Amino acid sequence: MPPASLNSPRTVDTGHMLAPHEKRSNIGPTAGIIVILVLIVLGALYFWGAYLNQKNSVDQLPFITEETESPI
């Protein structure tokens, strides 16, 4: 059997090949990372504020004047 000529059409099995790479936008993953970072920063500020409030409440005594009458 003679070899096939270079100009003759060939049948190529492309079922095992990967599809061409589609260029995608990176907006979704970037937005997700930004949302996560904002939540971490807000949580840190919340706990830092709670820590400062607790620290200030221990250091300061309530202001009581001599004019205040007790209910007893």
C-alpha cells in the first residue's frame, strides 16, 4: 500500500485533545478577595473597639456625687 500523499485530506481524531483556552475575566475572583479582606478588616475593628471599651470601663469608676440619694 503506498503512503498517503501530503496533499490528501487526513482524518484526525481530536476527541482526546483539550478545547482551546478561553480568555476569562478576573473580576469575579478579585471581587471575592476584596469582599473577604473588607470583612476581615471590619471584624478586626469591631473586636479592637470592644477591647478598648472594656479597657476603658475597668479604668473609670462611675461618677457619683454626694447629692445623689440612695433608694434605701
